[in-house]
Amino acid sequence: MSSSWTAEVETKAPAAAIFKAAFLDWHNLGPKLIPQIITGVTLISGDGSSGSIRQINFSPVMPFSFIKERLDFIDHEKLELKTSVVEGGDLGNKIESATSHIKVEPKGNSSIVKVLATYKAIAGVDVAEDIKKAKEGFINSVKAVEEHLVANPGAYA
């Protein structure tokens, strides 16, 4: 049985800039903004369009060393994307599958970042604490990007 969690993060940055920085250029920006968690991001296959796979490498503060995620869908005009974990993380240990559907919506000169994360836990495994950490990690990542964009208003314009 699949379960899900959601989060909404209001930011002071324009929607298009948040979308570009947090999701399209995360392979460059993530390791710079939160190096204590992300040590690097590598494009494994593709060119960043639908079907591309990237590997996110984590520092020892994380319970796993990497995840590989596939970009299943992207709409640059609607500022929306969907990813699936294809390897690493808790895949095979605690969960059978995990996807994230992310949409960035304009709100005046600001934006709201929405995520719907769907996962299928392995039978008998309690993932409540993992879900709490994933949600906090998502929110903290978006807030780190927001801080960067507010401090550098011309970035990702």
C-alpha cells in the first residue's frame, strides 16, 4: 500500500528563480549551500531533461551515502517536475518505491513550493521517523535556496 506526505514552503523569491535554482541547477547549487549534507551531485545519464538520472552523494551525517533519482517529467512553463528514486537511499531497505511531484507557484513576487511525495514502505517497516526527516530536509533545502536568492537577487533571474 502506498502512502504519501506533503509540504508547502512559502519563499520570498520569484517562482521561476526557485524552480531553476532548487530543482534544475541543484547539482551545482546543493553542494555549495548545504555541504554538510550534500557532497556532490552527478548527472549519470541524459541531459537534464525527462528520463535523465542524477546521483546525489551525501556526507556521513546521513544514514545512506547516495540516492539516484530519475527525472520522470518536467514542465518548464508550469514550473513542475516529478522524480523517482531508482537506487540508493532507503530503497530496498525500508521502501519499495518513492516518487516526488514538485510544483512551484507564483505568489506576487514570491512563491510557494509544493511537494507530494509518495512511497511504498516494505511490509512491517516503520518509516515515520524517516518521513519526518525527509520532509524537514526538503523544507530546509528550499529555505537554503531562498536565502541564496534573496542575498543574490540577480541569480537565476
